[in-house]
Amino acid sequence: MQFRILALAVAGILSAPSLARAEAATDLDEVVVTATRTQVALADSLFPAQVIDHDEIVRSQARSLPDLLRGRAGIDIGNQGGLGKNSTVFLRGAESDQVLVLIDGVRVGSVTAGLTAFQDLPVDQIDRIEIVRGPRSSLYGSEAIGGVIQIFTRRDQGAFTPRLRVGIGSHGLREASAGIGGGSERGWFGADVAWQRTDGINACRGTASAPGAPFGAGCFVDEPDRDGYRNSSLNLRGGVQVSDTLELQANALRAESRNEFDGSQYGGNVAQNVQQVLGTKLAWAPSERVDVTAQVGRNDDRSENFFHDAGGSRRVGNFDTSRKTASLQTDFSLDARNLLSAGADWQRDAVESDTEFDVTRRDNTGAFVEYQGTFGAHRLQASVRNDDNEQFGSHTTGGIGWGMAFADNFRVTANYATGFKAPTFNDLYYPFFGKPDLKPEKSKGYNVGIAQYAQRYSWTLNAYETRVDDLISYDSSIFLPNNIDDARIRGIELTFDTTVGEWDLSAQASHTDPRNRTHCTDDAIAAGACNFGNLLARRARDTGRIDLDRAFGAFRFGASLKGAGHRFDDAANAVRLGGYATFDLRVAYAFNPDWTLEARVDNAFDRDYETIAWYNQPGRGYGLSLRWAPVR
């Protein structure tokens, strides 16, 4: 019900006569690189895309990446107990491990669990985020079924300028960040450090033995304490224009975290994690029509678990995974309206752990070709890619998109694309559980959209369907994971941005229908274990947010309404979690050109809700921070 009110509010905004008084709100020169692996105007992208720029990140006062992403078009978040706790991102209803995440072009994520630790990526280190919705495996290979999220760290320009931020908040939150950066056309450099610590809340309220709890629910133990979190990070980056045709740049991000959770002597209750991303990129333009880009990178995802109790601390286990990548891409401008790109990617996944995996390394090589063309009012994009994986062999994906522009800056688009996801090391090689002959999960998706990008406002409307086959799930007939499940996901997404008077308004709403389409055996039907037609677990059908901001001289005020409908926590749809809506307030006061005081209230009406069964979410919270950014 709460989300229906939100959706009606969005519809009312779209039809309001005040739209005629809207002023410049749309940056028609905004570009994205993730949708095509080349620069293209956001308004010209044939695949639905969204950009969160640095100004929006600062204005939002978000203290974590999951909170920054929550409620955006196509995105739903599951969280296990507040700031710093395990968070999963569902994009267009796809599984959380079917979303490809890049940081400065480097592929990231655990090769054992298949997930990206969004909660450990410090928001203070992020300059820009691009979100592309829908299958993009024909450019990137595995994982890009739901879409691609690319995170960019800062690229400093101009005079070298320092910056500083300190903050405090509810639940014992303490924060500090500092940095310096600058550069010219011939070179640039930047460095930032950030630290965050919170005493947290009681993350898990229940156990598997609690009344009404199904087996495997909750955290298996009753620890009614506060579960803290801390994170320290360092980001270094730089670049040099070696010549008029050659540029070299490098980046390094390292985040170390300590996370307390409700656990047991077997799985631990404290995790020490490391997220590290290293990358080097060489861009060469040997002629006006040819651009060559080479990049090498490495991502390390490390986790070491401990069990702490009154008797002391002992180590439980560790998972250290790494991804080494290298890519080469050449873009040929056939003429001003036609671009041909060809490239190759190499990837090596590896794991080191005290858990003895049967195989600890695998390689993947992919090659792709992409064409982009403009024919009058029409645009065309087509791509095909083949991946040769050491475990499952060869897999080919493709995609094609078409768009047309017509009067009053309207655009219509349509696309079709296939995707796949390689099995994780846990799926394949975990002792007594892995199945080495698993096949990749496969998808095919359709999207049709209409949009209008004007100087005064912009809006987009997209409808899609994605079918996923050979989903990997537990097969009770062989007591192992197997390619036995299918899913069909249909949805519609609406975004709207404008400036009305002095108010900046952004509204987003999504309706997703993620259904299990696995046909059941007679035995499963007889046993009441058939899930055909059920909603996929932990995904709300309705999500959305409205952000409203205005500047009054030295003051800036803002509010955000974020909501989600009900969801089910299990495949049987027996455990229902109610919908929710939270209302956040924020204010910033620039009492000096270089100094800004910020304050916020999160979940102002103290709503009680869960996105994963038995895991609490923070109630009303407050924050206060001081930001120093000298104007040069």
C-alpha cells in the first residue's frame, strides 16, 4: 500500500501542470561508457542507463553504497542488519550474482560466492556510478545478465586542492576522510583516505529455533548485542599524457573492514575483509580514426572469519579470491556516423583457502565485435562475443539495439540481448557439495522504451522481459547443485527528472515480476514442494524513490522517500516480508565558501522493516558532518 501511494505520487508529478514551469534540469551532454564500452551520450544509449554523478552523491549525504543505490530504477537491495552488513543488489529481478560490477574498468567480486561486497566499498571514494540495465554479456561476458554497474573513482583536474570531511551520527557512527588532487592536460594525480566506524545495531533478531522460524532462517544463535563495523580505505590514482596520442593512467583502491555479526563457533561472528582493486590503462590514438585501449587489472576479495566469546578469540577460516584481467580494444571510426570496435579480454580466477577446493584456478578468454551506426534519425548497435572458459568450454552471446529520434526530443528504443553467468567455485568445487560439470546459466532479454530528453526535463519509460534457463539450485535427487531451475522476469521502469522553480526533482519507480518457471515433477507436486509460478526470493515487485532538493542562498534542503512492496524470503513463498517506505531529511549550510555543515535524519518516521527475514534494519537515525573543500 505504501508503494502504491508512492507510485501515484510519481504519476501525479508526471501529469502536473507545473511541468510547464520547469527550467533547465537535463544535461544533454552527459555521456556513458559502460553501455557500449565507448563514449556515447546518455540520451543516445540504446540500452537503459543511468548516471549518478559526484554532485548527486555529495548532495544525498548517503553513508553507504547500498543506501545510495536503494530504490533506483530496476534496483532492489537486501541487507543483513544495517551499515556494513552483507548487502545484495538485485538488478531487474536477476539474482544478486548475475550483476557485473566494475571499478574503473576492472571486474570485481568474489569467485567463490559470486557476490560483490557493496557494503565494503566506501562511498567517500566514489566519484561517479553508471548503471546499465539488461543483459550485456555480448560486451563483457559472464555475470552481465541483470546488467552492469560501473563505479568510477575521482579524476582530479585543475590546481591541487585538499579536502576534508568529519562526521558523527547515531549508533556510535564516527567518520573522517581527507584527500588532495589536481592536474593539468599533461598529467594528474589524486589521493584520498577514509575511515568509518559504527557500534551498529543488533543485526539479527531471531534464530532457527525461534517460534515460526523455518530451518536455516536467521543466524542460528541468539546474540542480542550491537554488531559493530569499521572500514579504512585508501585510493590512489594518476595519469600522464605522454604525447598528443598516448595517455597512461593507473589507479589503486584498498578497503579493509572488520564486521561483527551474529554467528556461531562454526562460522564465526567477526569477519575481517579486504577489497583491493589495481588497474593500469594505456590509451593510444595512432590516427584520427583509430583508438586503441589496453588495460590490466586485479581484484582481491579476502575474508577471514573469527569466533569471539568470553573465552577469547579463535580463527575459523578464510577465503582469499583474486581476479586478474587484461583487455585490448580497438575502435575504428569508419566515418562520422559509423564506429566498429573489436576487442579481447582475458581473465584468471583463483582461490586460496583452508577449505580444500578440488580446483583453485581457471582461465577465461573472450573476444567481441561491436558496430554502432547512425542513419538519419535512426541508431543501430549490434555486438557478438565468444567466451572460451577452461571449465565449461565455449559460449556465444549477442545483442542488437535500435533507436529512433523524432520531434520534441522524443526517442524510442528496442533491443534484444543474450547473457550468461559462469558457475562459481562454490558451485563447482566446494568439498562434498560442488558439481564440476555444471553448465553456465543462460538468459535472453527484450526491452522496449520511450524517452524524452529536453532542456527543461527528462523522462524514460522501459518495459522488458528476461528469461533465464539452467539456473543453478540444490537438487535433492543427487544432493548437489544442478542446472534445474528456470525463471521469467517481466518489468517496467519509469524515471523523471526536472527542476520546477528552484526545486530539483528526481523520481524513479519500478515494477518487477520475477517468477519461478521451473516445471515440477509429480513427486514434487504431491509433496507440496512445487514452486512453479512463485515469486523469486527476496525481491520486491515494486520499488521506487523520490528525491527533492532546493538551495536557499547558503542553505540547501533535501528529502528522499524510498519504498518497496512486500517480498518473500523463500522459494516456497511461505515467509512474507511486508513493504515499507522511509523518509529522509537533509540540510547543508555553507557558512563559508570553503566550509559546509551538513545534517541529516534517516528514516524520520522510525519505520520498522526487514529486507531479509530475521535481520533488523536501523530505525530513526541522525548524522552531522563538517566538510572543507577550498574553492580555487
